[in-house]
Amino acid sequence: MKRLALIWALLVAGLFARNTVGIDINNNDVELSASVNLNRLTDYSTGTAYILEAGYLHSGGNLLTLSFSGENALPGIPGLRLAFGLQSAFADSFFALPLYAKADYTLPTSGIFPKSSLIASLAFAPSVLSFRDAKSYNAFRIEGDVEVIANVHLFAGYRNIDTNYKAFDKTFNDSWYGGLRLSF
């Protein structure tokens, strides 16, 4: 119950900070997500955006993630933004602090098609960053995103999340999904 309350609090914070909230589903899973651009909350203006992201995935079990990253455009490749930071992952008797990386490439289709992006992220925690019953944590995600109308995005993607415990290895989720993301 505490985890669900935290997710809803972050979603509401996302609404008031004029950022994003989203939901994605498939036949077996549901995921809620929110992101907050901390620069907008603090009137901090530099080339680097500091992003706080939260996610809750229900997939036979519950996984809560919280990420903090610095994001900026990559010089020389228009439309590519890279983010690097730290994530926390919580599951049943599992806690990890993986290193986190994300790439967001806006396709050069303006004027031809709606704004479209390809997004990939990776999180990795070896045993030194894994606590409680955790041995390691790996998460990979790739998405395609289309802004169908202003501030409304449809997306589809694939995710693979491994929560490796000291006593056994568990693929927490390995699935395709689709969803809706709103920007504020």
C-alpha cells in the first residue's frame, strides 16, 4: 500500500510540474510512470536537464523504480538526447541501486509525419549495488513513440527485467507492451 501511495504522489507531482505521466499495458502487466523535470521546479536553466522518473510495474509481482538523471543533447547528432544517472529498484525482499542510461532520438520526420522518437534505456546493478536478497539487477527497454496530437503520445515497446536473487535468478518481466503518455 505504501508503494502505491508513493507512485500516486509522484504522478500528482508530475501533473503539477508540467511534465509527463503514462500508462502501458499488455495481457498480463500494467505499468504506471511519471517524470518530473526538476529544472522547471527550481528555475534552474542550463543545458543539462535534471530528471526524476518513477515507475510502478505490476507483473505477477510488484516492482517500483525511482531514477535520477542528468540529460542533455549530444553535440553533432541533432535530435539525440542522452541521460545518465542512478536508479533504485524495489521488489519483494529485493533492493538494488543500478547505474542508469537512456537515449532518446527524435526522428527527422517533421513536416512529413507526426513527431516520432526511438527511446532505449538500460539499468545495471552488479552485486556490490544489490542489497537484501538481491544478487544483481538488469533492465533493458526500447520504445517507439508518436505524438498523435499535441502533448499526447502513443508508444509501443519491449522490456526485459531480471531480478537475480542470491538463492535464484528470476526474469521479472520479458514482454511487449503498448501505452499512452501525456505531457503537461
